[in-house]
Amino acid sequence: MGRNNERNIKKHNDKLHKAQDKAKQAVIARKEKLKEIIKKFNEDKKQEE
């Protein structure tokens, strides 16, 4: 069984792309949470004034 046959290449690429998509989603989720935290922080600051 060769390492560079089509099936193994496809399996590797699918695994790689899945990992990349997961990382990308994590970054997006982190940014969304940060936006919410900043928004809440700013609202709290306005109430204090």
C-alpha cells in the first residue's frame, strides 16, 4: 500500500480542511464573544456616569 495513493491523499486533505474549518470557527466565535463583552462593558460605563 503506497502512501501517496488518491484515497490517502483525499483522506488527509479532508482531515486537514476539517481542522482548518474548526480553527476558523473558533476565531469567529472568540471575536463574537469579545464584541458582546465590549458592548456590555460600554453599557455598564454609561450607567455609572
